[in-house]
Amino acid sequence: MVWFQIERSVKKEVVQTACLREKKSLTSMSFNYNTCLVCCLFIYITCSHRPACYNYTCSKPKRHYHAILLFAKKLLCSVIGFYFLLPPFLFSLCPCLVKEISALSMVSKAISSCIAGNISTLAWRNRMLLQEFHKCGQHNKEDSILEHYRALGLLFKRCTFLLPTKERLKFIYSKLSQVPCFTMGRCSAMPGCLGFASYGVFLQTLIAGWDELECHRVFNFLCDFTSLPRKIHTVVTSKSGVSPRLEIQIRLFCRNVLLDHWQSSRDTLFWLTRILKPWPMVNQARLIYIIYGPLTLDGRIGWQKLTEGAAEESNVKDMADAIRLLHGDQETKEWTADSVISLIDELSAVPSEWLLENSARLLILCGNRICYTSMASKAVNGRVNELARMVVFLALVCEKDSYCMDWAVKMMQKICKVFSNAEEKWNFLQTVENVFCQVTMELYESVMAGDRNEDTDTFQSLCNVLNANAHFHTEILYTFIKKE
Ligand SMILES: [Zn+2]
């Protein structure tokens, strides 16, 4: 065996290097057959972690590192004939070794197919596909489960490296589909289950660095095997809230598996586009609401939250973030300004017309650029009344959510410039003032006529509108003083 043809000093060095990571004293081991195999695995493991080797006290660390890596690789190749005799505990010894075994699978085709064969066994699956998704509770435990699935993602990525994408996905799916919590509709503990999140980090690790064409294939593959399009079709075409369980399953699958784990917003945009694009605009809006909209206290989609009363910022924040992503800093061919503005219009009518205050809150959270584009398009299309009401409610949201009123005034000034002549501008300003007056009067009449239970809320709303009016006009007057 190669091991026995090597100088004792080199043997000692490689074993010491291996010990750096394992913190065990292997030097005292006798070099029998099994030790040799274990060592060569550990050598490769350690050598695949450069920093550990570089830190090793050695006068020429870099040269040594490469020499050791080469040696380990040769050694592994030479014992490949004995590979099948590798003790099974190496593969199921401890989940924390998954990363190291994945590094081993890159040594040669034979080793990677051996590892692929090993992970197809029931014993491996029972031990390594951790399924304690419902008992987590503690952050540390959740983190370690996610970390384990990240490592498994790397293992599957590496040991299927030589297969064509489709075969690769089939192989991986055949293993993962046996975990009930990875499949829509098979877990009874949603949304408190960590299954989709684990699946998500697994998938993210697996396809990290793949080009767009391959990611398209992954999406199509997932659609075929999860029937995601059929399920989406059911919820976007039926009345909202009719299938609450399916709605939540789609939301959790899209968010936890496909969207939430990406570091780069470009990746999230890619996946969100894949989910939305096959559908007409009206269904896209409904889908955004399902994926990012507010939830009720019992974990269902909060379909009435934006139509029945003024909602908190957190209820529209995620939808605003999704829209910012579609029409953000990155130019994308798939989402033009017009399509995003139409999408916002559709969204603010899901499931029926939102309270204007909630639409204004969404627009503010979408940021300057989208807010201006949306309002300017109303100005260009002559929707002056609608536009003036939006200006008033932007001011109201600024007042209630403590944003700077200066922003609402500047937005109105910018919109004024969209009108081509003085007459149109004057008409617009008059309409804004009339709406202020009208909204105040409506609330005043409600206070006067309202029943006692609703009095406090309506009275508070009246106060907010009066304050918003005062602060809005103070800012306008202040702009004149600044000009002098
Ligand atoms: Zn579950």
C-alpha cells in the first residue's frame, strides 16, 4: 500500500495536520489497515480547509499544503479499490462530517459515485435526513438544522457533479421527496415547521453559481414535481379565502423554499419573476398578496386587512419590498415601469378596493421613484381627482407614521410639473384643497352621527386629518420663505 511506502516523518506530518481539525491524537494510532483509510479521509478533509493548513506551524506552509493535498489525493485514489470496505460509520458518524465527505466526493468519479450510492441507502437516509422540524423552538437548534441541510446541499451538489442537470435533479428529488415536510400538503404542523426553510437552504446551496438557463430548468422541474402551477391556478382563480390552507402552503413554499434565502436581490428577483411571469397581471397581483400580504392572527391570509380599516405599516411592507425589487435599481427587461405601475393598481384592488390610506402607505414604502411614476401616470392620463385624493392621503400617512411632511409637499410639486399648462396646474391644486375639505367634512359628519363605540376612532381620524392639513400647508408656506 502507498501508505507504507511513505517516509515516517511525512506520515507523522499529514496525520498531525489531520489532527489540527479533529483535535484528537491520531499520532499514537498504529497504522493498521483501517487507520490508514480513516487517515486518508481525514487528510483530505483537513487539506480541503486551507486556513487550517496555512496556520500549521511550518516554514513553507503553502508548499506543504499543496504537497499534502496531492499526496492525500494520490493516496485516496490508490485505496479506491478498498473504498467499498470503508467503514459505514464514516458516512453516518456524525452529521457534522457531511461537508468533509462532500469534499471527498470531488477526488474522483469513482469515489463520487460510491458516495452517491451510499446516500441512496435507507440507513444513510434515516440517519442523515434529519426530520426534527417540529420540535425546534430554540434558535440554536433551528440554526444547526439549517446548517446541516446547507451541508447536505453541498454534498449532493458535489457527488452529482458529473450528471446532466435533469438527471441530477431527479436523483436529488428522489431522495428529498421522501421527507413529508418538504412536500406541499403533507405536513400537518405548518406554519411552525422548519421543513420548507431547510429545503430552501438545501436548494440554495445546491444551485449556487448555476447559470440562468440551469436555474430555469430547476424551476420547471420543481413545477412539474410539486404541481405548483396547478395549485397557484386554483387559488388565483377562485374567491379569496376559499382555500385558506392551500393559500398558506403556496405562500410558505414560495417564501421559504424559493425566495427568502438568497443573499443577492438579483437572485430573489429571478425567482420571483419565474413565479409571477406565467400569469396575467390580475393574477400576478393576487399572487403577490398571497406571498407577501398581511396575515391574520390565526395564520391565514388577511384578505380583509387592507379593505376594512387603516392597516399598520408592517401589513404592506413586504408587498412594497417585492415591488421595489421588480422595479428597483437593477434594470430588467421583464419588468418595465408601466407593468409595475399597472401591477400596483391591480394589487390595490385585491380582493376589493383598498382604503386609500393603505394604498398611500404602500406607495410611500415603494420609494420615491415608484411613487412618482405611479402618480405621474395618473396625471398624464387625466385622473386628477384620483391623484388629488392620493396627495391628501400621502399627507395623512406622513402625519400618522411620522414621516417628514416636506416629502409629501415636494412630491406634489414634482407632480405639478407633469401638467403642461397653468390652467391644469391650478385645477389640480384646487382639487387637492377640495379633497382636504371633503375628507374633513366626511369625518366630521361621522363624528356627529356616529354611534358611541366608533366615536373615539373617528374622532382620532378627524384630528389626524386636521393635523396633516395644517402641517402640509405649513411646509408649503415654508417653501416660499426659503425662496425669498
Ligand atoms: Zn413539518
